[in-house]
Amino acid sequence: SVALPAAASMARGQGTPDPLITEVQDWARYSGDGVDATPYGLPIQFESDVIRRNVSWLTADTISSINFTPIHQLDGTITPAGCAFERHHSGAIELAKPDYRLMVNGLVDRELVFTYADLERFPRRQGVYFCECAANTGMEWAGAQLNGSQFTHGMIHNMEYVGVPLKTLLAEAGVKPEGRWIYVEGADASSNGRSIPLEKAMDDVMVAFKANGEALRKEHGYPARLVVPGWEGNLWVKWLRRIEVTAGPVESREETSKYTDTLANGVSRKWTWVMDAKSVVTAPSPQVGITHGPGPLVITGLAWSGRGTITRVDVSVDGGRNWTTARLAQPGVPMAMTRFYLDHLWDGEEMLLQSRAVDETGYVQPTKNALREIRGENSIYHNNGIQTWWIKKDGSAENVEVS
Amino acid sequence: SVALPAAASMARGQGTPDPLITEVQDWARYSGDGVDATPYGLPIQFESDVIRRNVSWLTADTISSINFTPIHQLDGTITPAGCAFERHHSGAIELAKPDYRLMVNGLVDRELVFTYADLERFPRRQGVYFCECAANTGMEWAGAQLNGSQFTHGMIHNMEYVGVPLKTLLAEAGVKPEGRWIYVEGADASSNGRSIPLEKAMDDVMVAFKANGEALRKEHGYPARLVVPGWEGNLWVKWLRRIEVTAGPVESREETSKYTDTLANGVSRKWTWVMDAKSVVTAPSPQVGITHGPGPLVITGLAWSGRGTITRVDVSVDGGRNWTTARLAQPGVPMAMTRFYLDHLWDGEEMLLQSRAVDETGYVQPTKNALREIRGENSIYHNNGIQTWWIKKDGSAENVEVS
Amino acid sequence: ETQTARDSAFAAGQPLGLGRAALPEEISAWNLDVSPDGTGLPDGSGDVMTGEGIYLEQCAACHGDFAEGLDNWPSLSGGEGTLDRDDPEKTIGSFWPHLSTVWDYVHRSMPFGNAQVLTADDTYAITAYLLYSNGLVEDDFVLSRDNFAEVRLPNADGFIEDDRAETEYPAFSTEPCMESCKDSVEITMHASVLDVTPGNEGDATGDAPVEAALD
Amino acid sequence: ETQTARDSAFAAGQPLGLGRAALPEEISAWNLDVSPDGTGLPDGSGDVMTGEGIYLEQCAACHGDFAEGLDNWPSLSGGEGTLDRDDPEKTIGSFWPHLSTVWDYVHRSMPFGNAQVLTADDTYAITAYLLYSNGLVEDDFVLSRDNFAEVRLPNADGFIEDDRAETEYPAFSTEPCMESCKDSVEITMHASVLDVTPGNEGDATGDAPVEAALD
Ligand code: HEC
Ligand code: HEC
Ligand SMILES: [Ca+2]
Ligand SMILES: [Ca+2]
Ligand SMILES: [Ca+2]
Ligand SMILES: [Ca+2]
Ligand SMILES: [Ca+2]
Ligand SMILES: [Ca+2]
Ligand SMILES: [Co+2]
Ligand SMILES: [Co+2]
């Protein structure tokens, strides 16, 4: 038998027998719940803190607002629909399938109306994709602000979608040669609309009706939403009711007043659709301190890129002086989240924890300062800079920035 | 513009304008739910029929019983935890993380006790795997019996698991050379235990604590269960409390009285762990008739193999006379579910719908009669024969067997 | 026969004949978007004073009497010259490139909580008032489809197309440093909202809003 | 230094020093499984008559007075000679290969709803009674660790190891037929439980149990 690290002998010191083992517990004696107890189940009561949370001062009210996925408590890559973040502009609406209509109009040979039942008759496809709000990490542009990965990076989810390729629906209507863009719009009162170049529309965009196996949740666009792989969440129109083929972009409110990125000189970038490679250490992090003291520690996080697959994630425990390439839990999936792990022996000293994603294009996630040098501090959107968590000796953590 | 199929001109006949379009609906005018409405969400009320269901006459009571995943209503490959089937032998127990203990004992250098917090400190891995009860489709051995893919094939789910490789925990304890098997046991009152050869234990078995991103649900073994890729669900011990390294199998009740397969001559196979390649058309099927009449029809289903990846699925609409290779939604994933689609133009005539899975070993899912020829009708478990749905002219469907 | 039909319809990307023709009344009901060149504008007109009346009744409670904003609700006027400063104030006058966006958004998305009910005339009038409150027209201004294209918003030229491919991707695609990448590392900033970790009530109530990025 | 420690501990599959030593009392509390050769059996003994008393009190309500089963609850005796017939009746006497399994299962999993409370003596006695009710011992039989190995259950040789690799995989791994695979196809059987499609109450109440595979 092999020699154990120092911590081991301490932790394994003899004590008194644990009554949780030596005494027959109620759950080992009496019956639990039968198979008719929860036809559709929820998480166990002990996990009641694993929920979406909103930050009340971010917006004037909760109807046009956002909440955050508890990424700090999740693992793997799939986001459960129940706690996948929501962003509404006029609240989550309740739209029954029999009441659902999808119109395709504009520069097409045949302007059409589909029912939900029609949608289910087209050939389907399936894919896992992340949906990230362009404003994710937006509160951090001017400096460290929110204390937890849920709040700094939680405007994202990653689900397995099933739906009809948009190009199939467009082929059904027949796109005219003058058609160069599409305009997509939701059935809610915000009538949230965005313009998308036809090239993307004919590539991988889909009209999805299932997420993680089941019907889309109400708050994610039931019965049908757009899935725009790799592109900002605002384009993923929920409760999709209309697709118009147009010659040019509509330049609607969501693509002019919002979702444009103002540079330091006051000029603003528009049409910044793609989400660049990004990563974050989800735990340990401010909401998930280290409670076990020195020794083996799993450092884990998520990485994603709107430009393809994540090929590598590096982790630094010293604020970016030295980096170790982390283990990807599985090979990267294009425009989907990748889980990474760094198995670390923590010496109990302070750490400045960072992660840095690399995608298949060779793009390396930049520092926040490198982004600021180019964009200034007023971009609001597309903050994909490297995040730093200051882990203190007591295992607690804080959101900081470093030189 | 191109000529349309006959059905099209009918369906597109002019009518009166649809008030759902021409009148401003309430959901397009007033606000929906805010982002604080559902910190952890559930499916929309219209999907309240997408639930696990049990069949009361199958067992004496619901405490040691099973319910069925509504696979006929799902799509994609991920099973939502909320409606993933349950099998308990003494009900689903409520075991809090602080009360959780995992013992490793027997033929090891160091007999150990781990807390839940300890488990989270070991290097983790991630994988999507199907978990199929060996009794899935067991009620169909003597002939077509239950009328719906949920009931004939719903003792299965497919989730993304995260946990600690069992070999890591065994290495921590140090397996002695005499150790050839492990015995695994749950914390519930059934103390459900099974023996597993060490070779499998050291291969891909894991002690999982997350499924589909979040903590395991209570009914799936919170806070930790065994994941035994490709092998029958009974081995996937829930509320795992003990792993013993042994020289031989314990031959416990779950591996002698149950989960053995009696052949026609009265001799029973034991240690039939692996789940052979299998598939089923989930829709259309008895619970999901065709409501739209002739024309485009999506035929879809699931395929899986405990011996590796699904490489191909064939579909027949004429009871196995002729076969068409279906489209796999994504390339097969080892020991995980694969979704298949056949885009079909239904002529409105009767169909005898079948699917036939092929896995990477070249194994081809057999007919039920081919299985019966070898095993007889009393095997109870491991019925992976080809399923037939009789689709009638009115679109309704029935579970049948064919010559 | 089925097989042949499937081959021709599915393989060649031909239409499947699903759905039905959209009727003209249906298209008019939903095809409401207005483009920068005025495409999509309906008949009608409205003047500043009429617009002020409707605005005060339907909008001012949230956006302020002179569109200057209220509490956390968006301001629709003011902010000129702030785009290149810290925390720019982005309004119709200071930021928006196209008047069409104002007309379209107000018509389809406002008033918040009671949307998609404003008439074309209402919307012309409110839009005229919003131009006026931004100091872009006089109080006798009347807006209609005919003069719509003449109105140019101050920041019309303030936008460029996404240029990350040129300005960022080359710089961010070099082989990253792995060892001794810096001499020293200092903490330069601490989280300004420390008490964000919430209880179980699902609402992280922090201190003052330091940067309310989402308004 | 950290890096070195990590390399040595994680890379070589060395123990990480997590967990603590299991104490002897703890191991005895949970290491209760009994193997076919009797490994795991504790001290103690019990006779048929004592067993009958406990059985009638704690077990008979479900399994019947003579272990013959009741309603849908499992029968524990009878069924001899049914294994090669349709619907075999599988009991301790007709099917189970090892007595250890009876002792172990009764001790750890029964009585259903109040498990893991039987003493070793109770369990020896009940097991003796179950042998008796299966006609395998006389009514004066006393069971203990010492004579445990002498008891052989009738179906001890009734099991073979999984032989699918030889008996099935070759036959089921040939290139499948794709066209005109049969001359004709007839429906040979219809679903016997047609009304299984349930309402929303989550319980598919069908007719009579045709095959209750899960008991
Ligand atoms: C109950 C509060 C409320 C009322 C009343 C209201 N608004 Fe708004 N308005 C909002 C909110 C909230 C937003 C932001 C919505 C979003 O971002 O999804 C907004 C956004 C806007 C914007 C876009 C601002 C920007 O910077 O992008 C305009 C223009 C606007 N409103 C005009 C109006 C007009 C005109 C009316 C009356 C006809 C009106 N609003 C009535 C709350 C209100
Ligand atoms: C409340 C009803 C109930 C009582 C009381 C009860 N049992 Fe059981 N018994 C069951 C059920 C239900 C099962 C099947 C459990 C399962 O499959 O998970 C079972 C299974 C068994 C089996 C295994 C049967 C097989 O074929 O695999 C044995 C042996 C057994 N019981 C013995 C006993 C003994 C001995 C007692 C009393 C000490 C007892 N039971 C008390 C309900 C009961
Ligand atoms: Ca239009
Ligand atoms: Ca503002
Ligand atoms: Ca600022
Ligand atoms: Ca043992
Ligand atoms: Ca029986
Ligand atoms: Ca039978
Ligand atoms: Co953008
Ligand atoms: Co088996």
C-alpha cells in the first residue's frame, strides 16, 4: 500500500462510530414515495436554492427584465429548463398550440400561414446550442461589480433543441432573388423583432419546439422559438409568429437603440451578432466558497464559442501569470457549452482564479483590459473578458480584477 | 415557382381571415409573467399530459413498482428529469447531503467512509447514458399487450451525468489482488444490492451526483447513484451507500430471484447485464395517432445499444417486407439514445410501422419471434424485439404483432 | 407511389404543400414593421400638439413629461454629446439612427402593458412629439408618410458594421502565453456589489445600481 | 509545491487522502450481505416453529400463512416443476439457487415497510420456516451458521451464465434484408390491453393483468 498525503492521516483519524451508519435510519427502515407520487417531478427540497435569480435594481420592473441561471451550482453542460435564464420584453406569455400561427411573408413566392400542427410535419433536426444574452457580463464593463458567477455569467443556457430548419420553411414559401434578409418577430406584446441576414437563416437557424426533450417551457417561447446557433440571445425570438423575407434590415429598436455596442469614441458597432469565445470558472466562485480546506479541489467551469467548438481551456490560479490546460469533460461541440475541470491540490493559500477559452478558429479569450483598450467601457454587450475570482485563505471568494 | 403536390392546393384554399391573426390577442397586448414569477419553472399547463404514468395492476403496490417515461411525447434524446421513469423497491427516499455516507469496504487496503463533500473533491467525468430497466418491454413477451410506446418501451431515460469514476474511488481504497467483484448497495429500506465484475467497475462505471446539469432528483437517487453505462437499470443503484470489493458475486435477491431470464427449458440465464440494441417508433404510435391525414408525416423514434453506438436504424411501413434507412438526428453516442427520423409521404393507407436498430458491433435488432425461438416466452427481461404499430386509415394506431 | 413521391418532394427541397396561403387581411394585420426608408408606413399623420396630449396621457407616467425619463424607466430625450463620455445617455435624439424605429417601436410595443393598440395617426402624432421633445422639430410640426424621409436623426452616422474580424480577431488569435506571463499580479478592483448573494427568495437585492446595463 | 504535488497525486492514480477510515462498528453495521458460501452470516440460530410464529405475525399478511402468496404479493413457496411451463411460478423452493439469498434478503429488506430490524435469530428462524413451508426440511429443523452450507435448494443447478455472445449475437449480426423480405405480412396478435391510454391522473388502469412481469 502507498504512502498517503499529509492531509489524509488527519482526516482519517479514528473517532467514535457515526450514528448515521451504526443506527438504522428511518429511510433504511420505512418506505419512501411510490411511483405515483410525482407524475412530473421537481428538485428535492434540499436544492431549493438552485434557482434563477433576478437583480431588482437592474431594470425598472420584472416584466421587461432578466434573471440568471444558477451556473455556479450546476455541472455538466445541459441547463435544466426549470432554472435556465429568462429574458422577456413584455413578460412570458401563455400561448396554446391551437392558437399558434406562424406567418411567412415578404419576398417569397407564396406568403403562408402555418399552424403548430403543420410545423410538426416538416423534417426535423436536433442540436445542442448555448443561448447567451449579449448583455451577459455587461455589468462588469467598468469593473468588478456582481459577486457570483450566476450574476456575472448566468445570462446563458445550453439545451438540446429539436425543430424545423428555417431553410425548410423558407423553401416552402420560396425565397425570391431580391430577398437578402429576414425579419423575425414574436407574438408577445413587445413584438420583439430582429433582422438576420439570409445567409445565416439558410445555414443553421431553426424553428424549435422542443428543448431538452420536452416542449419548450412557456418562459422560453412555447410553442415555438427561433434558435440561432452561436448568435446573441436577443435574436432567438420567442413565441415566434412571423418571418418576413426582406431586401434590407428593418433596423428595429432591438438592433439600434439596443444590442449595438458603443465604442470609446462614441461610434457604435451594429450587427454584432456572433458571441465570441468565453469561459468562466463556475466553482469555486463567490457563491460557492471552498469549505473543505487545503488538499484536492475540483476547479470547474464552462466554455463556449459562437464561432465553433471549444478546443482548449487554460486555467490560472495566480491571476494569469501561469496557466495550466484544463481537462475538457468531453470534446467540444460546435456552438454548445463545454465543461472543463482542473483537478488541483490546493495549498490553502490565496488564489486568483481565471479561465481562458480557445476555440477552433484559434481565437483566445482576451482579458477584460484588452477588450477595454479596443472598445472602452460603454459597450454594454459582448463582454467576453477573462473573469478573476479572488479565493481567500478561508475559502471565500470575491469578484476582482487584476493587473 | 414550382408545382405543388396535390394536397397543397387543397390545404391552401382561400377562406375567411383568421381572427387569431387579424385581431390583437391579449398576449400581444398585455404583459405576461415577470422574471421573478418562477424561480424554478415547470412545463406550461397545456403539457400536463406529458407525465410519468404507472400501470396499477403490474405490481402489488406503488412502493415497489415502476412508472413510465412519456417517450411518445418527447423528441430529441435528453429525457427531462421531471418525467424520467422511476423504479423503486422501497419507495423514493429523502436523504440530505449532510446525512449521506458512502462506505468502501471488503478486499481493499483501506476501508473508507466518504461524505458527500468528499465525493465532490475527486476528479469528475461526464457522459450521456441511457438507463433502461431490464424489464422494459417485458410485458410483451407473450404477445402484444400494452397500447402505447410509453408503456411498451418507457422504462428508459437518457441523461447527461456528472460524477466520480468508480475506479477513482476504488483506487483511493486500494483494491487487493483477490478482489474480483464489487457489491453495491443503496441506503433505502430495500437495501437494493447487486454484484458487478471488477472489470466493468474499473471501466466506465461512475458514482454520479448530477443529471442533466443539476443534482439528481430524489426519485433518481439523490444525492448519489451508480451509473453503469449500457447495463441494465437495476445495477444503477440509487442512494448508493456501500461498495464492497469481494472475491465472488453475492448472488443477492436482485440477481437470482429477479433479473435472471428463464428459458423455455426452465434453465435461467444469470448475469445478463448488457442491454442489447433496441429501437422503437415513438410517434406515430397508439398514444399519438396521425391527426392530419395523408401527406408529409414525420416518423420518429429512439434507438440505443448497451454495446456501443447506434450506427443505423431502418424503418419499415409494411410490417418488415421493405425497409428504408432512417436519418439519425446526430451521430450515435456510445451507450446513449439516438433519435431517428423518417420523413414520409403518407398515402393514407394502413401501415405496419417498425424500426430496426443496428449497433457498431454489427448486431441487428431481432424480431420478437426470433427472440422467442431462442428464449421462449418466459424471459421477462431483455425483450429487445422489433415493435410493430398498426396505423389505420383514420390515423389511429394499435400495438400488434405480425407474421 | 409513396416512395417516388417522397424522393421527389423531400430530396429536392421542393415545397411539401404544408400551410395555407396567408390572406391579404392577415398580412396587413401582422406586417407592421417599418424600415428606415419608410417602407411599411401606413396612411395617416399627426402633429406635435396632438402627440403631446396622447403622450401625457399614455406615456409620461413612465418616460417623464418631456420624455426625459423617470426613475429606472428609459429616457427618450436628452443626452446629446454624451456618447463618447462615460455612461452615455442614449435617447432618440442622442443615439437612435432612424426615425422609422421610433414609429415602429411605439406603434407595436408601447404603451408598455397595453401595446399594439395605437392607431397610425396616434403614432405619427407621438413620434412628432418625441422629435419635438428632442429639439429636432418645431411645435407646429406635422408628421406623415410624405415628409418622413426628410427627418434625419442626429446620430444617423454614428454606427459602423461589426468590425471585430478586423479590429479584434487577429490580435486575439495569437498563441497564448503559458508561463511567467507577467512579473507580478495585483488586485486592481473589488466587486462593488458585495451583498448580492441572495437568500431563497429569488431576488438578489444589492446596494445602489452601479451600472444598470439592461435599461 | 502545488504543481509537483498535483502531478504526483493526480497523474499516477495515487490515493488523494480523501475520506476517513471506516470504523469496525460501522463496517459491521452495514456489511450485512451474505454470500452463497455463508460468508457474512452472523452468530445465532432459529427453528421452524419459532420462525412460524414470527412469520405469521410479520409476513403472512402479504405472503400468505404458508408462504403461498396472496393477491399480487409474491409467493415464497410452491411452484415446483413449473419452470419449463408457461408462466412459471418462481419461489424459494422452485427457483432460488441459494439459501444465503433468503437469509440476506429477509434480514435486510423485509418486512416490507419496516425493514432492517430483524435480529439474526429472527432471520435464522424465518429462513428455517420458509424451508419448511417449501417442504425442504422437517418441522424440527434448526438453522444456524453451522448447518447452513448443508442446505441445497432444488434449483441450485438451474442457472447458466449469460450466453448471448454464443447463442444470439452471431445469428443477430448478419446483414439485414432491405427489400421484399417476406412474401406477405399478416397481423397475428392485437394488443390485449386496449384501454391503457390513461387520462391525466397518471395511472393507466387497464383490464385484468395479463402478464404482470414485475412482481
Ligand atoms: C408602464 C411604463 C411605460 C409606459 C406607460 C410607456 N412606456 Fe415606453 N418603455 C417602457 C419600458 C419598460 C421600456 C423598455 C422596454 C424594453 O426594453 O423591453 C420602454 C421603452 C420605450 C422606448 C424605447 C426606449 C429605448 O431607449 O430603447 C420608447 C421609444 C418608448 N418606450 C416610448 C413610449 C411611448 C411613446 C409611450 C406611450 C405611448 C410609452 N413608451 C409608454 C415603459 C413604459
Ligand atoms: C406489506 C407487505 C409485506 C410484508 C409484511 C412482507 N413482505 Fe416480503 N415482500 C413484499 C413485497 C412487495 C416484495 C417484493 C419487493 C420487491 O420486489 O422490491 C416482497 C418480497 C419478499 C421476498 C422475495 C420474493 C421473491 O420472489 O423475490 C421474500 C423472500 C420475502 N418478501 C419474505 C418476507 C418475510 C420473511 C417477511 C416477514 C419478515 C415479509 N416478506 C414481509 C411484501 C411484504
Ligand atoms: Ca414588412
Ligand atoms: Ca438611462
Ligand atoms: Ca461607468
Ligand atoms: Ca460483505
Ligand atoms: Ca407471482
Ligand atoms: Ca403467458
Ligand atoms: Co451584439
Ligand atoms: Co439481465
